Amino acid sequence: MAKVVVITSGKGGVGKTTTSASFASGLAMRGYKTAVLDFDVGLRNLDLIMGCERRVVYDFVNVLTGEATLTQALIKDKRLDNLYVLPASQTRDKDALTKEGVERVINELKETFDYIVCDSPAGIEKGALMALYLADEAIVVTNPEVSSVRDSDRILGILQAKSKRAEEGLEPMGEHLLITRYSPKRVTLGEMLSVEDVQEILRVPLIGVIPESEQVLQASNSGSPVIHADSTDVAEAYRDVVARFLGEERPMRFLQPEKRGILQRLFGT
Amino acid sequence: MALINSLIDYLRGSKPKSASVAKERLQLILAHENPGRRGAPDYLPALRQELLAVIAKYVPIDPEQVKVHLDRQGDYDLLELNIVLPEGVEQR
């Protein structure tokens, strides 16, 4: 049975698109046929992060209006065979998204895909509401920072009230907390909310912690989801997230400041 | 715990760390903004309205001055009512 997963946060710039790209790639790497959908109509960016921006011909809105079929609009990932990207429209406005239209597209995707990952726009308007409406599971991306935590709390309330599952009184959506841009060193210094702090405030099961890293910018510069940056902490952390999502037990990693060797300490690098 | 921490801070003469300030501020504001999500029962607004009506029968009162707040402390819930009566109310 196909599953719909929304990557959401309320606040912008916390790592939703980075997470959508790496999470969807991770599912595909594990052998699941996965589609990742950009719901940020008017401000499309998932195509850049996935590195397929020059291959966009049709977009989500074209499919909704019937100007293109899903098969025409889906872009096959160049790295992974069973991963497809549905870009958002860059020119239309978000009113093009309707509950009925989005449901029709997602139902069609469910026939051939195992996972449908919805990259939500920031905010709590139409695009964000459409991205979460049909979700079975939600990954709430949160930075250990006051405005991000507050907005995550808000979006969690919306997940519980405005999703189709909530409207129809079905089993509630599965919620997962993903903390990104985590700096263990600053947490130790008492300058940053800890994983425990954020968890205690939001009360949602933790699916992973992604350390703050230069790799994320480098990955987006080159249009390759950061999960492909082999043997980096961020890629490992995202692979753990995917494994936990699939029900595997993985201890949390990268929560302690990196230990510096004697030489590093001596030379202060 | 918070008390012990602030005591330690006080003895050390250091300011509280900004992360603990952030945590306290968030806990306070979110308890207000989204009580339903924090497992608080949804009868609180109705309870507040009815209390207001009862009190208004006896003393003129500003609706803003009736605060109903539910807090979780470990194993028990604390229902906190804070009613500020206007000054100069004569007893009947």
C-alpha cells in the first residue's frame, strides 16, 4: 500500500527541501519506487536541489489542469532509477492547487509508487495545507531555535485538525520530529536548545538529528541531494532517518561535539 | 530542577544560559497558543466562559481578568484560576 509523507515545518529555511530531496533519495536507494512532489507553487526549488532544473518541461499545475499527463511531467532522477520528481509551477499562483485536483494526482501516483513525498512550502496557507492534506505520515523539520520550534508546534496543531484523516475521523497521521542544523558544541555551551529540550516542548517522537554542516550548501551548489555525499555525517544521519522510518532500530548519532585530537589541539585547527 | 540550576548560577555569579531562557520562553508561550496540542482538555474555554458568567452575577468584572490555565507537573495536573477583581468593589 502506497504511503504519502509530508515534509513540513511552518517556518521557512529550516531544511524542508533539503530533507525532501535526501529522504526521497534514501527511500529510492532502499529499493522503493518513490515520487517527490514540490508544492511550493510560484517558488519552485526542489528541481534545483535535485539537480534536474534543466529538464523541467511540464509541472504540477500542468498535470492538475490536464495540459500534461503525469508520465509527461514526472522527471526521472539521474542517479536513482526508481526516483521521480514532480516540479512545482514557477508561473502560476497557489490557487491552482485544489483538494480534488491534488487528490486525483496523488491517487494516480499511488497506483505505481511505494512512497509519495510531499515537499511543503513554508507558512500555513494553501500550498502548505494541500501538501499535508492527504498525508499518512508527517516529518516535521525543526531547527533548535525559538521561532522554528514555535512554528512547528503550530503546524502540528494544523496536522491534527486540517488533514483529510482528521476531517474524516480516521486514524491520526503519524508524526515524526526531525531536528536539523544541530550543533552539539553550542548545545554543550548552553547556547542552543538540546534535542531533549525540543522533544520535551513538542512531544513528538524523534526520527533523527541532522548536524549543522557545510556539506548541505555544497550539495545544493552542485544539485546533488546531500544523502549522496558519502561518508559525511549529514549523509549518514539522513540514511539513519530513512532506516528508522522503515522501522529499523538505529541509535541516534552525531549528538556529541567532535573530539579533537592532540595534534588538532596543539595546532588549533 | 530549574530552581537548583538558577541557584547554582547565582552562586557562580553567572547569567542563565541562553538555551534555558529559550526553553522557558517557549514553554510559556506554547502553553497559551496551542493548549489542545499539549494534551490539555478542550473544555477550558467553556469553563472560562461559565466561570465568568457566575462571577459577573456577583461583581462587575473585566473578562480579560479571568485566566484559566492547566499545567502538567510530573504526575499531576494543576488547574489554575486567576481572577482579578476590580478595585473598590463593595461587598453586598
